[in-house]
Amino acid sequence: LRTKLASRPQSGVAIRQPKEENRLSLLVCTAPTETTAPGFLLLYLSASQNCIHALALPGELTVPFGTDEAALADCYRAAGPARCREALLSALALPEDTHYLALAPSVLQAIADRYGALRVGFSGALTADELARTGCSANVQALSARAAEALLSGMEGVVPPAHKAAARAAVWDAFFRQALELLPTTLPQGLREVSSSLLTSLTAVDLATLERTLEFLATSAEPVDITADALPGTWAGGHYTVSDASRAAVQSFFNLSPAAAQSASGSEP
């Protein structure tokens, strides 16, 4: 019987299944310019969990810095993205394998422009008064990467930090929802093409992991869980500090249970 079964022609192709290593945790930083503040976004992509999660961080977020504390934006200006990653490992109990990627707004725009205009809605991020003051429409609007960055920069000092972060999250949410099918072949390659202008801990192996993870997500038979939110916190006296709500948001971001989150900084999500 075994001989007969072995001699039968085999049909079909083995289906690849995502593995635990098909995931990436990444801190994305938009570098400051003479007129704009730095921007921060945590990304978590997991093929086995079939998710893309984004969490925008206010630049005013207080993080450990040396023997004292500083705003995340000031941390970037003083010591760069690697130091921001280190500070966030402690402040938000991020996994140790979280990478960082910092790029200038012009470089980010060049990469994003190949996907065309994004249809973004800001009504869930800003109040009606804030929409009017920032020139945003209450309806979904088509924005280029340059126009989106200009809108976000114009919110500095005009809307509360959490609301500006929520607006940034809305832009990234639109990007992943509208460009997902194109990302496996274009996003890793786009990063490779501008590698000389990046500040990043991503290696060639990490970019290959990103490519494979995006391939699984783009071809998933089930709807991909795409979420984009702003990190909640306490805003008082010009400081944005971590709260219980912040920690709960990070647990949800990495799909962690409260028990698992107790050792999140030293274990894999």
C-alpha cells in the first residue's frame, strides 16, 4: 500500500505558512527640519498574527534621558533615533528586538509618492474646531505625502499633542489600507534604494524579513487586522507622560495579554 501511494503523482503546490519570525517591530522617526518637529510612529507587523498595528507617539512624550527626563523630540534632537529607541524600551517596555528607522521628510515623501494620493479622514482625530483651525476637511480628502506632512507640521502648537498624533496615525492607517497589495515588492526595495540617507538599525536580513512578512499579509486569505492609534497619556504642564492607559495601549499594540506584558521588554511579543 505504501508503495502504491508513493507512486501516485502528487498534485498541487505546498502552501507556505507564516512563521513566528515573520514579524517586525519598528520605531519610525521623521527627522526634524528647520521648520518642522520630528515625528514618531511605532509599527508592528506580524504575519502569524495577521496584523499591521501603528501607534503614533507625541513628540512631547516624557522619556528617560541620562539621569533625568526629556521630551522624546528633544531626545531625538540631542542624540538621534537610536537613543529614542533606547528611551522607549524603558518608558513603554518595548521588545528588545525593536528596530529604529529615521528618514528625512523629503525621503519619506519620495518613497510614498509612488503610491499616489491617500484618501485620509481626520474627523476621528480632531474636533470640529481643530479641523477648521488646521485647514483639514471634515470629509475624507485626497492628500499627497508632501501635503499630508505639511498638514501635520501645521498642527504643531495648534492642537493637543494626542490629537496631532492621532492625525498622524490616520495618515498611516490610510497608507497601509490603500497600498498593502503593492508594499511587498515596493517598500523594502524603496528603502534599499535610499539606504545611504537613512539612520537605521535594519540590516539586509531585516529588510528581507519585512519583505516576506508583507508578502504574507498582502496575500492573506483573511482580512488583515490594520489599526492605527495615538498613544494615550497624561498631558499637563507641557509634559505628556505615560499612564495606565498608555501601558494598556502598548499591550494591545503587540497583542499581548496583561500577564505577558509584565515581561514584554525582555521577551518577544
